[in-house]
Amino acid sequence: MQQALRKQAELFIDIGKALKSIRDERLYLQLGEGGFDTFQQFLNNAEIGLRPSTAYLYIRIYEYYYERLQLTQEEVLAIPINRLMRLLPVLKEKTDSEAKAVIEKISGLTSYDYDVIIGEDKLSVDRPELFRDKETGKWIFQFVPAQVQRIVNKDTGVKIYGE
């Protein structure tokens, strides 16, 4: 099982690197039959079928941990991918040396120990929550105001909250 999870993490990083190259070098213009006009079109084609948010997550993980922090493959793979994703917004607010110290601290921890460290060091991000009210069936959106830039009504385009 450990080997399979490691391979999954390696593939995640490899996909991020490949997508970054395709985007940055505009290789999508030459891929497929006649190429694609945009990176978005490339992602949406049937052979790739990635949502842009997923593709950009792969790229952000690769860019941050490999390019910005210049971690080795072993250092990155010592941390499960889901933890790398969860930590990304918090680490980006720290200096590179602080981020590397956090990564060293959490490398190889059990899930329980990881959760303890994250709580003690305040390394989690309060994410907005969206759920249905059990009585009315309507959606409820809860958030920390300092972490939300704006909320817009999808039907009308009217800003409900924020800048």
C-alpha cells in the first residue's frame, strides 16, 4: 500500500510539472490534431478531461514545493499529497525558511500527530462551509469574513458581500 501511495504522489507531481510546461511553453498550441487555442481548451478535451481547478492545483503544488522552496523529491514525497494541498495557503504566507521548517517538522508524522501539530502551530485555514439546512433544504454558507474577498449572486451578478 505504501508503494502505491508513493507512486500516486510521484504521479501527482509529474502531472503538475507536465501541465506547467504545457501551459508556460504554450505547447497546447501544438498538441492534438491541429492544437488547441487555449490551455483551457486543452484541459477540456476528451483525452485530458481535467477541470481547470484540478489542473491548477497540480501546477501550484509543483511550483511551490519544487520551484519556490526547491525541495528534493524525497522531501516532498515524505508528506502525503493531501497535506501538501492543505498546507499550501498557510505556507505561502510564511517566509521560505519558515515554510521549510514546518515541512521538516511534519514530515513523516502520523495523522494524529499531524493534526496536533497543525492545531498547536495554528497552521490550518478556516475554509468556508456550505451545507443544506435540514428543515428548509436551503443552502447555508458560513465563513470567516477576513478570508472571503467577495460573494456574488450567480444569477444576477450582484455582489452580496465584500469588495
